[in-house]
Amino acid sequence: MLSTRHSLLNNFFDYDYATDGVAYQKKDDKLVVFVDVPGVKKEDLIVESINNTIRIETDRKLGISQGKSTKAFSINNRYDLSSLEGALEDGVLRLTIKEKESVKPKQIPIRAITWSWQV
């Protein structure tokens, strides 16, 4: 479960989907992923992107659940993993991934045409 500050129970309707300490939220043209990593420091955290998969490795050095753990999950290919950014705050890792430009809706300009019939 996410830390108290970002508790899924407190913000249940703010998330589009949540499971196993991971919550997903669509914001404008970005996907924001929240991962519960209590007791993990920045230097004990590795985040990698491989193809359409994000892999998170943690090394907890304090508390009851000491040791290494790994989580991996797939991201829809509409998102550009090269834009992946991460931030760690209060035991919650926040990953932000932008949509690919090719999947964003594009407005098509419409021009007026005046018809003239010539015989």
C-alpha cells in the first residue's frame, strides 16, 4: 500500500488503476505511475526501461522487510519510455511518461472552397 501521505484509501478516486503497491494515473498527455517503496533511499533504487517494460529494483537496508526486490510491469506502447522521469518522495516513487507524438490527436485544418461552374 502507498504511504499515508499518498494513501490509495485517501485518494482512491484520484487513480485510474491501482494494484500491488502500484497506482496509475492518466494526466493530460502523460501517464504517472506511483510505486510504493517505503524505507528505500534514492541511492538504493534502480529504474530501467527495456522495450515497453519498466523494471524497478530496490534494496531496503532498514526495517523488517530488508533485502532486495524487483518489480517489472509493461507500459502501453502509446507512451515514450525515453521520456521517463522519476522522483522519490516520502517512500513513493513517481514515474512520469509522456505520450508519443504520433498517438496524440491532431487537429486537421479545414479550408472553405468556393465552387464555380464553368461550361
